[in-house]
Amino acid sequence: MSIRPRLWSICLAVVCVGCADEPEDTGDPSGGGSGEPSYPLPVFVDPASNNLIVASDRHEPISMRVDKIYPNNTALLVNDISVGTAVFEKPDLQLDEQELLFLPTGGLTPGLLNLQLLTRHDGDLLLSTPVELSIVPSETVQPVAAELGPEVVATGKMIAHAGTSGSAAALLVREDSGSTSVVHVLFGWDPASSYALGLPGFESSRHPDTIGVAAGVLRPLSEEQPMVLQVAWPTGAAPDALVGRRLTAEPEPTLGPLVTLVDQEQFDDPAIEWFALGRSLVVGDTVVSEVYAPVDTESSHPGDHRLVSRAWNAQENSLGPLRHYYSNPLEDFDRLAPALDLIGLVGDAPGAVSVRRSGSTPALLVRGEERWALELGDPTAALGLASGAPAFVTTVRGALWSWQTWGVEQSGDIAVLVQRTLPGTPLQHVKAVAGGNEGVPDAVPTGEPSVALVAGTPRLLVPYGPETDVHALTVATNGMEISAQPLPGIRCDAIVAQQTLAGNLEAGEVVFACLNAGEVRLGTITLG
């Protein structure tokens, strides 16, 4: 039989992968009695119309019945790209001998996905009838309501979130007193389970917009084990070192030894003339850091801004080797920021951080099955408006290769770039609301925006402090249109939402922390 030319590379891969024993020949499936055996084509049993329409805020499973699927032999093609050979199970996509199951979490990129099943037999490549999965923008972006509790749960200057939700999460509040800084750790976001961790060598003046302290949660292997929080912070004049400690929650909070996670000696590049650390994040058992390491301090070159990571299991007191991330040709990678990893949240193990590529293009550093790797997306998908590089950037990583990357400009303009990162599908949209329009203040935010997921739609939460008419704002998109909604009564200098899928539940709500005039209160976001 003949197949489309662009399928040949995929088909060759399937021929190589599908080297398991041949399934039994079942004869002519039509029962026509021709006498010549016929190998059955893989088939989508439903949808019968070979077309399925899904809204971009879909967050319920999508089940498609399939038949004539052979383990290790039948591949699923999406837009002519093989995404796995049966039987496979991914957080957002599963295929077995009876069912193809999609597990979307919302925030889907509109566009068309062409699905086909392909089986190898005696040199033939047998294709099913294709099914078109049409992702369309949700009809409306539903408004949300935010409510803030009266109780002050902590005091400080900046806030951040570690972990996911429930007992495997912590709220961090940095408090400065002269040249001394401490971070108050609220285990499970519970003010009754608080611990003050000193930060020797930390210079708070270098971190006016972010907390500066990074933390990650080592998830317990059993209910009997306590939660372990790994906290890291920069030190030194540049700063030129990243240090960290283990903080164990129960039965009494206990500290592990102070360890050096990253410094110039470990970087091991004799060609550089300068070494300084930028922002660092801790995700589970991995610490990721920006490094500014130019080989010529008088002239900048692509690759001066780099990313490094290393495994850090403070529970076992072990450190892995320092890993460097490069592109060919060399590019700068900076503006490290938390990402809302919806795919990781399905397995309760987020594994993605937001990165800026070459000063304008979104990228992600993503945990794979064996190691972390850069996902670069479309190199032409520049984020930002004419006013310049965004002051803040963050990305939502959704199911079916969907990205939403948000940028907030110094001018107050807010833009979102929506793209699909599956090869061969360069669909992208950039939408924006300008400062001063649609209730968006004509001002730079007073703190780093955070992202919450409510009813399948990611919502950017932006704090503006007391100097503007709008003190806090939520901005959302259905993949085609962008809309802003002020949050009356919510006054925040800084805001951070829990990373959770709880907002997708029928009566779901997302918990957030609001810092106002040095006081931290907890609130909830629900559908309005």
C-alpha cells in the first residue's frame, strides 16, 4: 500500500520498534471467504463520525474506543508524528488494546489534531481511518470571585510557594531585619505549623521583586515518613554561590547541614571572566539556577546567560553532578520562573520551570523519564510587545502539547502567547491587553504574578499594591481572546496561588496567599 511521503520517517521508526512477535493472522475480518488471509487494520470504533470537538477548557477525560491494536506494534500518530506504541501510559494520553484515553486538564491550545493508528505487518504499514480532534475556544472565560480571610497568618516582605497542595506544600514568607533575613515556613500553609529558618549570607536588597529563596518538597515515600523541605538561597558578593539546607517537618522541625549547591569551582569553565548566579528554583529533588558566565566581560555574546541543574536529595545527603544546558548555536537562557505544570500535577509531581530564550522566546526546562531537558517550542514565537522585554514571564504547560506563556511588561501591558509544541504544528496566537485598558493598571506589578487553574482555565493573578485603583487583577484566555477582571477587595503587594488541580473540581477552589503592608492573609478563588 502507499502512504504519505512525510510518514516515511515515522514508519521506519515503527518498523524498528515493532520487532515483537507477529500477532496471529485472523483471516479475512469481513468473512468474505476469498480464501486469502487479510491482516486487520487498526480501527477507531468511536467516534463514529471520525470527528470530535473539544473545548479549550475541557478538563474531563475523553475516551475513544479502538480495536485491532497490537502491543509493541500499533503506533498512535498525531499530525503524522508517532507519540507512542501501544501499550503506553502518559499523564495526559494513554493507549491500550481497547481504549485511547485523553486526560486534559484545561488550558488547551485551539486547533486541529489528526489522529491515526498504524500497524506493521509483513512490510506493510496499515493505517486506520483518521479521526479529527478539533480543539475550539471555550465560549466564554467565566468570571471568578476572590475572598480574603481576616486572619494574619504571618508577617514579612515577600512570599513564595513550594510543593503542590495539602500536606506536601509549604508557604514561605521572608522577613528582613536590618542585614538579617529569615524565612518563615508554614508547612501545609498552616500557621500552627510554622518554623523560622535563618538565611546566613543572604542579601535581601538584591531581591526587590521576588522572595529570592527557593524551596522544593521531597514527597514522602509513605505516610509514616515526614515531609522534607529543601531550601536554597544565594550568598556572596555577585552572588556567586548557592547554599541550602534540609528542613524536616515532623515530629519536630529539624535542620540538616548547610551544603554548597552551586559555585564557580563546581562550574569548571576556565574560559569565563566573570561568574554570577541569577535566580534559582528547587523542584522536588532538583535545583535549577541561572548562571551569568561571560567569556568576555567587555562584549556580550550568546551563551553568556546559561542554565545549570543538579540533583539534590537532602534526605539522603547526596548531590549529583552539575548539568549544563546548551543550544546549537548558542543562545541565552534566563528569566527562570515557576511554571504551572498541569501535566505534572496529574501525577502530583510537577516537573517544569519557565525559561526565556534569546531575550524574547518562551521555553521550558522539563523533567523527563531519565533527566531534565530543554523544550524550546517554536523559535519564532516571540513573546512581548513593542515596549520591550517582559518584566515577568511564566508558562502554563497543558495536555496535548499546549503552552500558554504570559508576559507582563514594565509598561503594564500583559500578553499571552498560546502555542502547541508538537513538531509540525506551529499554530500560535499572541493576544494582549494594554495598561490602562479593560481595567489593567498602567503600572508595573509590585510582585511576581502567579497562576491558578479554575474550571479548566488558567488565570494569571497580578498584584499592584495600594498605589493604583486596581490592587489585584486576574487575566485569562480561552486560547483566542484575552480578558482582564479586577478583584474587588483584594489588596496585595504580592500574591501566590497553590499549584493544584483543585480548581477544576465541581465546587473547586484555589487557595492563595496575599501580602499587604507586611501582613500575609490566605484567600480563595472560585467561579464567580
